[in-house]
Amino acid sequence: MFKKLALTAAMALALTTAGANAAEVESHVEDFAFSFEGPFGSYDQHQLQRGLQVYTEVCSACHGLRYVPLRDLSSESGPGLPEDQVRAYAAQNFEVFDAELDDFRPATPADHFPANTGVGAPDLSLMAKSRAGFHGPYGTGINQLLKGIGGPEYIASLLNGYEEAPSCAPEDFDGHYNTVFAAGGYPDSCKDEDGHHMYPGSWIAMGQPLYGDDVEYADGHESDVHHEAMDVSAFLMWAAEPKMMARKQAGFVGVLFLTLLSVLLYLTNKRIWAPIKGKKKHA
């Protein structure tokens, strides 16, 4: 009986998976060469500073970062801004509600980035982390550690994935065509006779945010859609994983310690048991 139940469950799971795969929208996540990928990678401070500028001038109009403390912008493992610049940045760009004053006041480094719920857009604090396990070009686990981390690559690909809608789409179809986004609406007119999608991606509610001339970088770095997308994606990865470098260093030290311990245990074992093994041979 248990065999029959197990076989039935396996068949149902296979059919469900096949149906889901058949209905899944095709999309391609590009492999971006981020500096923090791999076991020895680290954040590029200049890239994080440029990403902060892109977020501030473009993304913050709709998206918040409510889980990120403003004081972390001065972190050596993050953007590394001087403390006086962090204070000026917080005061000039954000206001927070102070319960003691019962009014809004300029933000300080002690505050978090304010939430932004004006248009119902998602908060970006953990966006890169939440996408890492599902949209990485190399899947999950050890492959992401060694080859690609997933989340920021998905974000950068999405920001680069806006294209003119296919001619099969009705003019009044709601949304913007994106070749990477696979969770939006899809017009029936762009499906074949079997109901399969004829074009990759789908339609997304968010309009194209980056055009290449949106930000004039303070450090004079080249500004185009590709670089802006990479920079803000790296910044969002840091926002989601600010302690990544510390964990990598701790992991490296742990591996060295365990390796040394293994060698010492092996040599100790040989020293303790060598006389006994020698007696057995003579006997």
C-alpha cells in the first residue's frame, strides 16, 4: 500500500512539475562579473558609492530601504563615506517622523533610510537576498558561491531587460515589456496555438527606470544603462548583506583552523599508535 501511495505521489509531483515548467515564462539572467562574487571577493567601495548615487537620484523616488541604518554608509566594508558626508547626506535627502517632536525632522546617521510606500513599490532592503535563491544564473548552493551570486545579477539583468513590446501585444495592454521579468501579465495574442509564450519575459508594472543619462557620477565614471544597473545592484547586494565580507573572513579562518587541526590529529594518531602497530608486526 505504501509503495502505491509513494508511486502515486511521485507521478502527481512529476505531472505538476511538468505542467509548471511548460507554463513557465522563458527568461535569461545575464552573468555579471561582480567584485564580491566567489569566496575571496569583496565589495568595491567606489561601485557602492556610485550605486548609492543611482539609488538616491532614481530609485528612492519609489522604493525605500527601511532596514538599512544610514550610519552604515560609513562602514569600511560598505560605501566607506566619511562621517561628516553621511550626516550631510542624511539631512539633505531624507526626513523622518520624530514622535517626541510630533513632526518631521531631517534624518541623522542614527536613523534608518525611510520607508517609501507612496506608490506601493516594494522595499529594496532585502531585494537582492530574496532573489538570490530563485533567479541566479547558476542556481543555488556551492555554484552560487563559486560562480554567481544570483540576486544582484537578476536585478541588473532586469534593469537592462526593457525592450519595445512585440507587435503581437495589444496597444492597451497594461505594463512595460521586459525580457527578464517572468511573473507579469502576458497577452493571449502573443501565445502560440499550444498556449506557449512566443517571447521571453513578460510585462512589468514598473516603467524603465534607467536610460544611461540619468546620473552624472561624482567620480567621473562612465554612465550608461549597463554600468548604472551594475552599480545599483551591487549597492542593493550590500544593503541586503552588509556583513558578507566579515563572514567570508571568518569562514576562511575556520577552514585554515580545521585544516591545521586535521593535520595535528593525524600526526598525533600516528605517534600514539605507531609503537603498538610495530609490536604487532614483530609478534
